[in-house]
Amino acid sequence: MVTVLGTSMVLFTVIYAERKGWVDKKKVRVIMQVGMNIGILGSLLYFLYTLSSFLPFL
């Protein structure tokens, strides 16, 4: 729950900064893509870790 709230606060802060003109759209796009890629990679690694606990012979 805390992770979801923290992530949404960061997302809304980046959107607010973009609309105020503090950062340009290209930087926001790069930040969002890197963040999504890290999130996907983290989820995949967590899934493999959880799967390895069910399959100890791997």
C-alpha cells in the first residue's frame, strides 16, 4: 500500500513539474520509460525468486 501511494505521488509530481515547465517532455518520457523498465525487471526477478522457492531443484 505504501509503495503504491509513494509511486503515485512521484508520478503526479513529475506530471505537475512537466505542466509547470520545470522539466521538458523528453526528460519526462525518459524518466517514465526507465522507471517502467526497472519496475518490470524487479517484478520479473521477484517472480523468479518466488518460483525458485517452490522448485528447489532449479
